[in-house]
Amino acid sequence: MARLLRRARLPRWLLPADWPRDGAEPRLADVGLTRGRIERIAPHDGQAAPDDAEPWDLGGAPVLPGLVDAHLHLDKTFTRARLGEVRPGLLGAIDAMMADKAGWTPGDVRARATRALGWAHEAGSVHLRTHCDWWDLASVPVAWPVLRELAEQWRGRLLLERVNLSPLTLYQDRDWAFATARAVAAGGHGACLGGFVHSTTWHPTALRHLLEAAQAHGLDVDLHCDEELNPDAQGLAATAALLAELGFAGRVVCGHACALAAKPRDEALRILDAVARAPITLIGLPATNLLLQDAEVGRTPRQRGLTLLKEARQRGIPVLLASDNVQDPFCPTGSYDPLEALALGAAAGQLDNAFDHWSDTLCRADALRAGPPALPLRPGAPADLVVFPRADAWGFPSRTQPRVVLRGGEPLAGAVPAAWTACPVPAEVNA
């Protein structure tokens, strides 16, 4: 069915530079949908909808493309309730997870990850990337084939990418690095080579082996990088330098990069200058970083642990925000709603005008792969949209529940607010 979404409030980052304004605000948009795809996007002109299109008047409600949650841990999810007391901080969470992992079975992982995928789907996500612990030199982890099976089962509803999460020290063995890259590449579409790059695992030769193995097997790379507040952490700077030396053709995603916030300003900015010249995307993980960095019993944390989002963006570095851990020892909360990450990131990072200037951090799947940028909402793209009928652009992401998720132009829940087809959303809602 053809539809016309009238008076949609789109974020400025999605609009061309010459898009007209009504005062200080961009003019509301009319978005035409045909056969499950975007047909056109145009400034609202007050004209009647074509006879063959069902009009939905959104009354200025904010609209985003389908959401991207680019850094998750589906193998660990929903384990917190069974773990008992967990020592504060990153290393304490790792210890708790290692103990629980000894009892994982395919059925256990499948049940927990399936629940997570259902929540993500309901939230409006169309693209997920999950890490999978791979800490054993001798065997493939129990969760890896399960996640591949789930990726196939959810194909058409969600794109689920998978990354092995292996301590950098394992890559000291060049043969292991290349064997692991082969095993990851055999995982099919959406598989990436990954590693945990931290001062406790730091080894420059191992990082070289990881990147060389990825390059030899045509894999993109996704690193947990400098997830600490140690000003001497070297992972991000070394990665940028090695990519230049190797002429790496793929994309490298560096999640966390908390140590940037602990380094002297001039040094941190020099590292970001080098990152801007490399094929690197940074991912901020506000929930986990706020919880685990500068964590001590009985003391309020002094440092946020968030990477330098504004400084990265000023240099043209692609930046995303993501949910990271959900209800596991690293983070006891979470719901696979990327808007929660934006809300936390906006507060912790003092990000102004989150809808117009930062909502792209939840939507740009092109930042995860090599190739030219591609806006997710454009003529010919799938009509996968999320509408927030009770929110407004200035307060965003407040009041983003409830929301209406469209897949192929059809609402997931099978219904839309009656106001869309009868009359505009009340003016006070989006005033």
C-alpha cells in the first residue's frame, strides 16, 4: 500500500543543506512510501495526498530511520540475576562472567539472545552487532554457532553481525591469529575479527598480527579499545598508526576508548588527529562506561569514563552510541533500546540538541563498514522508520515511549494512533 507520512519532523543531519526552514526550524517533511520503500522526501507544502496514497498526518512528530545498535554482548545478556555479588569495576565484572560462562549451553545462550533480539526488534532496531567471548585457544566458543543460527533466523527483520572478543595476548601467536581469522571468516556475512585491547593485555606485535590476519581474510575489525582510565593506554594510538602502515582497506571500529578522557588534552587531540586520517569509527558506550570506570566501593565516581565524542566529531571521525551490556555483570540495567544510550550520552557528554545533531549516532550503519557514506533515509531505501508521536525535537529523547515502528512501511503492532488518520497530533504535544 502507498502511504504519505505528512508533517514528519526529520533531524537536520538527514536533510540537505538547502532544505527550507520555517523560522529557526527545518520545515516538516512529507515522506512517500511505496511497496515497502521510500519513494520521495519533500518539504511539506500543504497539498493533498495523491489519490492512491493513504495519508498519515504525524503532526510534527520526530521520525528516525531504523535504529542501529552497534555494540552488544548477546552471549552474556540476562545473566546478572544469577550471579550474586559482583566486585565493582571492569575486571570484577570479567571475573564474574568467566565463572558463569563455564555453565553456558547452546540452549541457554539461544534463549537469552532470542529474548534480547525480540526486545531490539520492538524498539525499532534493524541492525545489531554483537561481540562473542572467544578466550580459548583450543576451541570455538559455544555461543558463536548459536549467534550465527540466530542471524539466519532473524534475516529480513534484523541484520545481526558477530565479532569474536578475544584478549589481545592470544594474537601474539601469529598462527593462532590467522587460524582464528579463517574461522571467523567462515562465519559468513556479518562476521568481523575482534579483540580486547587493554593495558593488561597490551602487546604491539599481537595487535599487528590481528590486523594482518583481518586484512589477509578480507575482514573488518572491531576492537574493545582502551576501556580504562589509564592515561598510558596505547591501543587507539597504535591502531591508527598500524592502519596507516598496513594500508588497511577495511573498517576498524574502536569501542569505548575511555582512556582518551584521562590523557592530557594535547596528547588526546593528537591521537584523534591520527584517528581522523584512519578508517576508524569510535563507539561510545555510556551505560557501561559510566558504571565501570572509576568504580570503587563506597565512593561516588569522579570521572565519567566517556570517550571524547565532541572532539572526535569535530575532526570528522564517525561516532556511534550503543547499548553495550544489558542485564549482565557489566551493566545490571538496559532494554536493547538505543535511545537509552543517547539519553545517557547526551547527559554525560553534554551533547546539545540531541535529535538534530546526535541522533545519527543511532542510525548510521555505514559507519560500520568500508565504503562511501550512505544516508539511511533516502529514495529507494527500505521504509523502516521509527515515529515518536509523544516526543518533540527539543526534548528528545524524552517521551520516546510509546513509539510506532514501521517495517517496510507497515506498523509492527498492526495499528497507528487514530489521530494520524483523523486529525493532526494535538498541537501541545509537539509545541
